[in-house]
Amino acid sequence: MARGEGAEQYSNASLLKKHENNEVRTASKGENSRLSVCNKLCYAIGGAPYQITGCALGFFLQIYLLDVALLDPFYASIILFVGRAWDAITDPTVGFLISRSPWTRFGRMMPWIILSTPFAVMSYFLIWYVPPMDQGKVPWYLIFYCVFQTLQTCFHVPYSALTMFISSDQKERDSATAYRMTVEVLGTVIGTGIQGQIVGMANAPCIPVGNDLNSTSQDFDSEINSTQTHISLEDTRNAYMIASGVICAIYIICAITLFFGVKEQKAKSNQTERMSFFRGIRLVMGHAPYAKLVMGFLFTSLAFMLLEGNFALFCSYTLGFRDDFQNVLLVVMIAIPFMITMVLLNSNLIVTYIIAFASGVSIAAAFLLPWSMLPDVVDDFKVLNPDSQGHEAIFYSFYVFFTKFASGVSLGISTLSLEEYTLDVYRLSSMVTEHDAKKAGAEVVKQVEHPLLSGLLYPGLQALDEEHLKVDAQFGGVDQRKIFTLAEKYLPSLGYAKRIHMMNPMVPGLTGGKMSSSEEESKIDLLDKKDDVKKKLNKAFCEPGNIQNNGVLSFVKHVLFPLHSEFVIKRDPKWGGDKVYTFYEEVEKDFAEEQIHPGDLKGSVEVALNKLLDPIRKKFERPELKKLTSLAYPSKSKAAGKVNSKKIEEEDKIIPSRLDLRVGKIISVEKHPDADSLYLEKIDVGEEQPRTVVSGLVAYVSQEELQDRLVVALCNLKPQKMRGIESQAMLLCASIDGEPKRIEPLDPPEGSAPGERVFVDGYVSGKPDDELKPKKKVFEKIQVDLKISDECIAQWNMKDLMTKLGKITCKTLKGGGIS
């Protein structure tokens, strides 16, 4: 059927402008009712993009946001819920706008379809792109997800309503719908197949779960250090982009096929008065058959959409089929055509029984039957309301409104329930066998024939605490060694760094039992105040002559003697005066023979421990270590908790974008006139005049090395006089303490120009402070996390310092600090 031929269909005259009879060439009823196979195929192909993109988003977007974009589950749930809710809202809105659209020479529906396609394709591709910024990921995905849903609605609502305008014959419309459902089912297979197979090839394999934990950590070395096939996160991100590019190409081809292969027929008008939006909605929603069909479609689709959104997570982390879930998904999708086949085949009882059985385990009925019944419901409405026509788009748009909204709510809630820690528990549980879990907890969990689930989970939870508490090392007794080994083996398989583990022998606590970090009175912390140390020791279990389970003696044996060559028992002269011991065994022998009184032992240990802890307490007065302490040991009281949370929230605003870091070029360098250890440099930082900088580099870098060198300068520190000369910036250098101490200026990328901004990857958009307030110690707090990587790259919190041309580096000082 050639494009441009006239055809008529019952419609609302208020939606069309009047035309003279000679303006539209009218074909006979028989002619305009028949559709060729080619027309039906082209129409059906137009339905594929909605199913292809819908399946790709439905099955993969949640796991993509969590595992590839690395979003917090809370934000992922917000994106999914708001996107689905927005999608639901746009359906009736677009339906109404279409119903008010004027007729064009291409029809009323076709312009919406063809004009929305390029923008929909662009927004769809950007959904699967990970932006190079941490702070803007959430708005990025939320915006492009909502934009795509809007444009997809502008495509799908007119396409769905087009069913009523391709033929006036109900049989032809049903036949076209069957073709459409067949292609849409094929679209689900294509969508899951393309996305699943391409992405599946870039899923990093988990460590095999069949390996058992052995008795000692040494036995694990071969497993932990064995070569594993490694696919990086960048590879996975590229795979998602390739898959989205293929789907975008199919989307465009389908839209073009629909446009050139289907002619939209012009509807006949019986009414000239336009009807308001809300009156049209009341009429549509008040039609009982339509309301019943909508509710049926809602509940059949709701379960599928909830399953669709969580299927990838379930297969990957509950069943442990991370490398195979795309194949499982493909089999599920291939099962759907069974129902379609039963409809198309000639009657055959045996075939019908076989296909009916297969269809019982599929979701095929939900694809075909509701959409086939919808044109009948619309026709029924026209018969009962002959003077109210032209609401086809509203019928079709509201048909999916409730389903989309409900699915958005359910999917949002299900994702919200997957807090990051909870999701990691699921991931780890999918890898660790029951045998491994029992073995890891053998020395800390009571072993029984039928263990509680809590005992099996305990080792994994402790391992995950290393990541979620953001610790660099874990310290414990030797009874923790198998849990440490579990952490070293499985945390890397979750994409987390392996931590340092330190162990001490099992020692008695001050209360007489095992020393435990969870029992405050059994231990002495490094940051305990002097009075707290005294109080705990005075209360300690220390029976005269009893050397068993004596926590006070254990401090002498395991803490004081390893650090000092002697231990002094301080006592009154009338009891024999002070006595010096050079071996622990002598102390233990005298105590067992009651030559040392428990009070004298406690008092002497208190003096020695406080002397040992004083320098540590003093060091932890530094702001960055105070912050570390408050995070590690939050206040137990509610009031203090509120104060701490508010304080932490303020301190969280300490971000590197507040530093005004620039590329500078040293124009001149000379010795400070009043200090032999200081240089006086003139540095061009992109301003009218060079800045004067005083630096203590004389002992580490020669004048020749500095002259005309590109450097990194911190330009918003408060100017400070150094030996009478004001220093207007700081020259950033890498350094390693030791004998001798080594210092190297940081190197900007080759080709950098003075004044170019230096930023931390992911923090490019922030605005530097005009001047850093000395009392706030912003730079000092940021400096704690400024390090040189093993590749000699300058980093903050493991994120690279860089300019637009590349990364900031140093020459040789791997692992050094930056100051």
C-alpha cells in the first residue's frame, strides 16, 4: 500500500480539521481494510524497539547501576523508581497530546514516532555510559533515564494507537496485532540476547566456590596468589556501551522500516467539538470492560516486571550463576514463542497439548491476549459512545500507566532493600560454601552438628567489615587467622582490596577470661586515658600467687618486655624497695611464690603502660587522627551521637576541589638571603605577575634542577612570612622519610602551561576557596590522603591528581607522601 493514499476510520471529528471531499482521495471500504503481509511485517517490526530496550533496561539496569556504575543501592532505587514513575506519568500526557495533534500528510501518529527516534537513541546510549565524575553520576542517570522514558513514550504510545488506524477491519487489526506480538516477543529475545551475551563476555569470573578452606593460612597461599582470568571494570563498561550501540542501530532500522512500510489511514469525523482531557479520561476509565482489562493486565505484568528487575541479581548472587545468567535469561525468553506458535498453527490436539504445557511455564499469554483484546474494548466503547470518538491514544496510554507506576514502586522498594552491605552479604554468600564458612569460624564459633545460620554468616560478616568500615588493617588474636584468610581470599573477588592482617597470641584479659575487643574491661586501648588505665588495672583479676588467667602478668610478658630490656616493680622501702627484672620468667616466679604483691604489680604495670602510651596519646591530638578516632569509636550516647554526626557531616565537606592547585613554571630560583636552607623562587602561575615562593628544598634539589621547571603550586594558602619574605604559594613535592630523607617536586604532564588547573579525578567541577582559613586546617586534613602510588602517580584517596593533559607524577618516590 503506497504511502499517501487516503483511508478513513471512525474517529473523533474534534481531533481533525475539516477537509473538502476533493482534498482526500477516498478508497473503497474493501480496499482500505486489507493489509498485505509486507504491511503487517513492517508494522510489527515497529514494535521491536520498545521490547528490546525495555528488556535490556529491565533485566540489566539495576545490576549495571550497582556493579558497574558503582552507585549506592539507595540512589539506584531512587533512579529506578523515579524513572518508572515518570514513565507512567508521561503515558496519559503524551496520549492526550497526540489526540490533540493535527493531521499531517504523514498522518497523526507517524510524526511522533519518527521525530522522537534520534533523540531516544541518543539518550538510551548515554544511560549505559559511565561519566568520569563521582559526584554527578546520580543526576546523570536520573536525567537520561527519564529523558529516554519520555521519548520512548512518544514512540510507543502513537505506535500502539496506530493499530486503530492501519485498517477498519477488526480481523485485519487482530492479524496485525498477532504479527506485532510475534515480533515483540522476538524483540525480547533479541534484547536479552544482545545485551546478555555481549555483557556476559565481560563479567569477571568469581573465585571458584568449590575450593575448601584448609587448616592453615599457609595452605591458602597457592589459592590466593593463583593466576585468575581477570576482566577489568573498564572492560565491563565498554561491553555495556557496545551492547547499547548495537541496540541503538536496531532501534533506528525498525523506526525507518515502520515509517516507509505502513500507511496511517485518516479517520472519519462525526463530531466537531473538542473534548477536554479530564472528561475524556472519565469516559475512558468509566468503561467497565476497559477497567477490568487494565486490572488484569496490571497484575499479570506486575509479577513479571518485579522478576525482570531482580533476575540478574538473583542469578548472580543467590544462585551463583554470574557467568551464566545471560544464557538462563535467553532460554526463558525463547520459551515465550510457544504460545504464539499455538495460535498460528492449524488445529492439532497433540501439538496443542505440548505447546500448552510449555506455555504454562512461560509468560507468553501476558504478551498476546491483553493486547489482542484491547481493540475489541475500544470498539465496544465506540458502539456505546458513538458521539465520543478519537480517544484511541488515551485508551492505549492509560493501558500501561498503572502497570508502569506499580512496577516502578515495586522495583524501587526491592532495590532500596539492597543496602550496599546487604548486597555484599548476598554476593559473598553466593561464593562461600558451608564447609568454608564452618572452617573459617572453627575457633571463634561454637561447632555443633546443626549450626545456626548466624554462625555460618559470622566469618563473612567480619570479612566484609574490613571494606565497609574502610579499614587498612585488621588486628586480632590467632584464633581469627582463618577468618583473616577468608577475607584475603574473597574480598578481591568482590572488587575490594586485600587488607593487612596482624595477629597476637591468645592472652588472658584483665577480667580473668580471654582478652576481647568487645569486652571493654578486659583490655587497655592505645588511647585510654591515664585514669582509665589505672581504673582497669585496679579492678583486674590478679590473685596472689595465681599465674593462670592473669591479665596483668600478660601485659608484662607480651607488651612491656618485648619493648624494654627491663621491668621495675616499684614498692615502698619497707617492703624491700624497687626491684629490677631483666627476664619475664623471674617476674612470674616471684609472683607465684608471692614475693610480689598484686598491688605492687598493678601499680608498676600502670606506670610502665602510661609511659608507653603518652607519646601515642599526644600524636592522636592531631586533627586528622582525632577525626579517625571519632569515626572508629563513635560516642555511645544519643546526644553525643547527634553532635558527632553533625561534626562529621561538616568535615565531610573537606574535598580536594577546595584547593587552588595550578601548574606553575619556575622563572628564577636563588638562595634566601637570611636562611641557607631555603630557596627563593619566582613562579609563573598564570597571573600578571609571578608569585614569590619560599621553599626548604636546598638540601634535596639543586638550583639547576628547579630553574625553568614545571611544578604544581597550591595558590590559595594564606600568605606567610618566612625569614622576613612573604611566601605566596606552596610548591608541592613528593617525599619519603628516612635516612636520608628524599624529596622531589611533582611533575605536571608534558606540554602543560602555567596557570592550568590541577584537580583530583572526579572533583573537577568544584570551586576552590578564595583563601584557605588556617584555623580550619583544610589543607592539613586533605594532605592526610595525598599519596604517591606504586606507579609514581600523585593521588588523593586513590584518585589521580591530573590536568586536562594527563596525570601528575613524580620521578622515583613510589609510596611517598605529598607536602
